[in-house]
Amino acid sequence: MTTAESPAMGLRLYLIITLAYWAFTLTDGAIHMLVVLHFHQLGYSPISIAFLFLFYEVFGIITNGVGGWIATRIGLNRTMIIGGFLQVFALGMLAMDPSWLTVTYVMTAMAFSGIAKDLNKMSAKAGVKLVTPKGEDAEGRLFKWVAILTGSKNTLKGAGFFLGGLLLQVLGFQTTLMAMAGVLWVVYLITMMVLPSSMGVSKSKAKISQIFSKSREINVLSAARFFLFGSRDVWFVVGLPVFLQSVVGWNHVEVGSFLALWVVCYGFVQAGAPLLFRNHPASGTTARKAAFLLAAIPAAIAASLYHGYDPAVTLMAGLAAFGVVFAINSSLHSYLILSYSDNDKVALNVGFYYSANAAGRLVGTLLSGWVYQTQGLMGCLWWSCGFVMAAALLSMMLPGPAQVEQKNFS
């Protein structure tokens, strides 16, 4: 298992991982916006659009679980490269003749994209643990590096939303997809040449059964992650963009720009979250408090819409508050999963954890289409509130600062 031998080497490997992940994330954000807006324009119902992402999320669950185990055997470098080239393949599938774009065909292409995305996410975030140099401030550096990776990733995903909406308007569906596939192919060809091939290979070969053999804190944190990300996607994936377009009256570029700005700002907050905990170490107690605070926000947005406040103003203000608090929650979780994991099991644990993350997104995505179609955006928001409350209650079982066994980097 290759780890950083010096701060300079660790920083170099960290930057390589981050830059490759950035390029991938741009295409991931763009492909989501392209699919939602393009197929809404073609007359697909909200629930039909949600089903286009079904395999994306289902295969994400499987990929995270099995991918962590595979990474312990072939290395995080290889799983990351496989993910990058699979995304190129998925983009190429969607760029085919429009007559091919049946629901089943698009769902299959999105399945490849889901596998690609979760191989990359698992590889990048587990890789941060391995390239963080040993030393007195190792935990602090780990929190900072994973927060910057995650926050910058979300900022770039927001840029991808904007890029998708803009290029759909300017270049069209197929040309945009072909251009993104070409750029990503070059990026991952270079990445394949520069990352060490042994990074993440376990000293002892993990058994397949170890995918589900986790400590209590890993299981609880993963369950809380399921509900946390379900709470976002239950209104963000389908309900919000369709509401902005069909009720508020925004066009493709306006919807893409607004959601892009939200995700960009969310990413900045996420990257800066460690600054909030310089004097108070992050722990399960912190995660619980942050989740309870988050639960109040979708409830407040729903109540404001119910009482007739201007929907555009209400959503902009509500999304700003939700984005800040959600970013803090997500950053805390991303740090805790690495802090709870030993180096030799980090890929397995991160894979299992992001399986729960993908399952939450799957449920949230499907609910977003169904709830919006049957209960409107206010229904989506109340479901979001309930999901966050479940995450908060689960977080009560996470260890506090005095209970956490300090993990070393050996």
C-alpha cells in the first residue's frame, strides 16, 4: 500500500487526485443538467425523468460496496482510471443518434455513468487518507484535505450544472456530450501515467464478506449518510429544477445558472468547514447538532410557500440557508468516515459508506419525481425534513470527542 513518505510527496499525489476528480465532476454535473432539461423539453413527466436516473443510483450502490473490495486488490489508482474511462463511454452512448435515446437506453448509459462516478469518488476520497503524511497534525490535515477535495468537487459540480444548461442552449445535446468525452479521455490518460499503481492495495487480501463487516460507528454513520443525502435529492434532483422551469418560468440557462451558483457556494462552505472546528474537534456530537439545525430549513421553506410568499425569493433564500448547513453536515461526515477507518481498511469502509450515500440518493431521486408529481414541491420539502430528522436521531449514537479512539496512520 503506497502512502506519502513526505509532506511534499503527499501534496503532489493529493493534487493529482484532486485535478482528475475535478475534471470528472464537471462532466457529472453537466450530464445531470443535460438529461433533466433535455428530456423535460421533450415532454417527459417528472417521474419519468426520475426513472432515467434509476440505474445511475442502483449501480452506484453496488459499485461502492464492491469497488472498495476491488480497490484493496488492484489499487485505488486503477479503480479511479476505470471510472474515468467508463464516464467517457457513457457520454459517448448518450451522444448517439437521437432515435436511440429510449428510456431503457438512457437508463443504461446512466448506469455506466453511475458506476464511473462512484468508482471515482471512492478512489479519490480513500486516496486522501493514504496520501496524508504522518505527523503531529495528521488529523487536522486530513480534515482540511478531505474538506477541500469534497468542497471543490461540489463547486465544480455546480459549474457543471451551469455548463450543461449553457451548452445545451448553445451547442445542443449531442455536440456537448462529444466534446466532454474528448476532454475527459485526455485527462484520464495523463492521470493513468502519473499515479502510483500500488496505491491502496491492501497488505492482506480482504475477503468479500468484509464488505459488510463494519464497526458500530461506521454502520451508524453510513445510515445517517443515507438519510442526509436522501433529504437533499428528494427535492433537489427533479422537483426543484422542474418547479423553477414550469412554475417560476425560468429558461434552461437560468435554471442551470441558479443551481450551479448554489452548488458552487455550497462547495466553498464545505471546503472551509474545518475553520469552524479549529478549537472544537469534530465528532459525532457535532454531526448530531448540525443535523438538527438542518432539519428546520426545509420545513421553513415549505411553510413560507404555503403562506404565499414569492416562490422565487423564498427558494433563493431557503436554498442559501440549506446549502450552508448541508455543506457543514456533509463535510463532517466525510471527515468522520476517514477518521474512523484504519489505512488498511479505508477503501472497504469508504466504499460501504458511499453505498449508503448512493442508496439515499436513489431513494431521494425516485421520491423527488413521485412526490413532486403527487404532492408538489411543498411535499418534497416535508419529506426532506423527515429524512434529516432521521439522520439527526441516528447521529445521537455516534461517539463524542472523549469516546473516539484516536486512529493513527500506521
